[in-house]
Amino acid sequence: MRTAVGCAALLLIGGGVAYATGTIGPFVGPDGTISACVQKDSGDVRIVAPGHSCRARDEVSVKWNQHGIQGPKGDIGPSGPPGASPGPANVSVDCAAGQSVQQALDANANATSVNITINGTCTESVNVDRDNVSLSAGAAGGLTSPMSGAPVIQVEGRQVQIQGLAIAGGTGVSVNGGWLQATDVNISGGSAAVTVDGGGGGNASVFNSSLSGTQNVVDAGPGGAVQLGGDNVQGSSGGFDISVSAGGTVSVGQSTISGGRDGVIANPGGSAQLFNTTVSDTTENGLFAFGGSIVDSGGSITGSGGAGVSTYAGGYADLSSGVRIANDNIGVSTYGGRILLQAGVVIENNTGDGVQVSSSSSVAAEGPVTIQNNSGNGVHIQDNSVASFGSGDQITGNGGLGIFCDSSPANPLIVGPPAPAGVTTNCNHG
């Protein structure tokens, strides 16, 4: 018996022939498992049909199949690709119903972009600290500050757009390292309208908008950049219309600037460019290169209580393309800086001197430049300062001399080409 059973067992272990012939088919379970009972003392094996029980007293049940026993669990494979990202979120905020712009931003933090339409005026401070955000005006859409001294909107993200909103109070819009484009906005009623801090390369572009404030209306901090186009910038005597700090830049095109202490002030290391822009009615200077640089082409500078254009302590101003400087106290003055006049600049009808040069400064007129009908001298050169003119320049109709130089111990000079023909002067020509 043992031999027969052993042969059967070997036959089953050997595999395929038994299955093919059906010799042991009745002993194979539906899952391919073969069952047997092993006698405890002798080790005799007897194959049993599926579901058959061994004798508990002297037999042990064993099972096997063609596939062998299950091996240990393998290592976990690599993660699959991430699922699809959420798409853009388009949200409407009803301020009258107590809804909040900040809540709408926070609730859609995982969206690829967030486009919020604001209906009514929400009183809140909004922090945009993510990229790809648009805030647009719906019906009478706006934001007003809940407190003074803080921005109504702070922008830290990039590709942030503001369209058509009325923004009131606080410090207006502050860009701290973010990138902002604002169009058709009205920012008023606060100490500032747009402030750009250069941390991380802050940048603000503001077009076709109205900006006002009681202190610095537009302020480009260190490393910050501001572009203005088609804007109305209205300041007060308590601050500057536009201020640029070291490393900051401001570009202004086809805009109006008025009402501030200085229309544009460029501090040491800061620079400003103006194109076809009107600067008017400032309490001190229209343009003030206070150690920084200002380039102005086209447009006009009128109604300044100080000078239309002034440079100081290393500051530089470049005026060209027909800039008109008129009806100011002094037309152009420099105190330790440099001024370049060229390409059709007109300095006229000022209540003092047309051009005033002092504190070892220099003015170069590279014509044609017209200096006419000023109540004082056409050009007044003091101490060790220097002025130069070209033959195409015209200095005429002024209340004093065409070119007046202070007497000794001052040592003012006209250098370069001869002074324009017919100009009255008491100056030496170096």
C-alpha cells in the first residue's frame, strides 16, 4: 500500500500527465489544491478528495498545488503620476451680502488661477500671496481700508491683475516683491496710492488710472519698478507725487502729474523717465533729481513754486524733444548737479531766472534751445559753475541779461562754442 500511495504521490507531484489524463482529477480542488492525510507514526500518505477530513487521532492534513507556496511580499513600486490639477476658479463676491474677497482667495487656494469679480464695496484688507489672480469690478465694485496705515491690497504673488476697482483709504496698493498690472482703477483717500518694495524684484504697471494720496502718491522703493501710462497722479503739499529710491525705477508716459511738493523726486541711485507728460502746480519743484537721474522728453513743466527742473548733489537731468518749462518760479536750476538741454527745449515766462547754475554745477545747451521772456536773467551762472551753449540756441527777451555771471570772488565760465550771437552778457568765455 505504501508503495502504491507513494507512486500516486510522485505522480501528482510530477504534474502535467496526471491532469491531462484525468487519473487523479477527482483529487484536485477547484483552485488546483491537492489534499492528503499523513499518518503521524508511519508517515504513510493518502490522497483524499477535496473537502475530506483526516482522522484527528493519528493523521495530519497537508495541502499543496502546482504553484508552490506564496513568497514574501515584494518591495513597494514607484508612485504613479499625480492626478489632474484643478482648473481655474471663477468667483463672484457680493460685498453687501457679507462675502469677502480674502475668503474667496483662501477657499480656492488649489486652483490654477483665481478670477474674482467684486460687486459692491468690501471693507477689508486683502493679501494676494499667490500667482495668477485677477480682481475685477462688477457692479460698483471696490475695496476700502478697515484701518489707516495699512494697504487695502498687498500683492506678493505674480501675474496679479486689478481691473476697474475703486480702492479707498489706507496706503492703497502695496506690491511687495510681486508683479501687478492695474488698469482703469481709482485709488484715493489714503496716504499713498501705489507703493512698490523691491524685495524679490517688485513691479507694478498702472494704466489709464487715477491715483491720489496725502503723502507719496507713487513710491518705488529700493529695487522696485513702476510703469505709468495714461494716468492722472494728484498729490498734496505733504508729499511727493512720485518718489524713487536707490535702485528703484519709474517710467511715466502720456500722464498728468500735479499738486505735490515735488512732481517727481529721484533720490540717490534712483532713476525716472518721462515721455510726453505734463507736470504742473507743485509747491516746490516739478522734477527734482536729488542725487538721482531724471530723463524727460516732450510734455511740459509749469506752475512750480520752486524750479521747473532742479538737480542737487550729483543729480542729473536730461531734457529733450521740445519739453516746455514755463510759468515756474525758476525755469531750470542746478545746485551741485548737471543738466543737459537739447532738441528743442523751451524755457520761458518764468518769474525768476530762466536757467540758474550754482554750487560748482554745469548746464550744457546742445540746441536748438530757446530761453526767452523770463523775468530774471536768461541764464545766471554763480561761483565756479559752468555753462555751455551752441550757435543754434536762442536767448532773448529776458528781464535781465541774457547770460549773467556773478562777480569775483566767484569764477563762473561759459565754455565750449561761442555764446549765441546777440546775447547780452558780462561773463568771461573760457
